[in-house]
Amino acid sequence: MMQIIRVSPSQAAQLFGVNERSIRRALKNGELRYIIVQGRYKINFEDLVRWSQHLPSREQKRDSEGIGQFVEKWRIKNPKFSPSEKIIHPENKTL
């Protein structure tokens, strides 16, 4: 079972390189799903990713100021530590 990840508006703004007002505006306009926990908004992370892909300006901010700037650093360069293709794609028995 997949667990839903939720973040606060300020965390979302930091992660995606946008102003917190942009996140709150998206909440007000119904662009992001959220729940309220102890009086605080908690936003569905999956929705944030989709929302960040909706406009080119958001994609650019995500990639230059948000989590996107670190993606290249996450790539595993040593094949010894890379996940096995057999594990990633178990349905493809020819690997």
C-alpha cells in the first residue's frame, strides 16, 4: 500500500522554488488537494508535482530554485551501486 506524502505550504514553496503565496493561491483556486491537520494545511505531494509541471514558469522555478536543481547530483554514477535492471523491470526476463 502506497503512503500519501503531505507537506505544509511553506515546505511546498521551498521544495518547488516558488513563493508561498503561489501555493496558497493554488489552494484557494482548488488546484491542489489538501487536508487540515491541527489547523494546518497539508498538501498532497503528488498533486504538487503535477501542479509544478502545468506551467513552463513553474517548471523553470522548480528546476532552478527547487528540488529539480539536485536531480543530476542524485544520479548514481557507479554501476556497482545502481539498481539492477532485473529488480526494476522483473517482467523483462531477457535482461
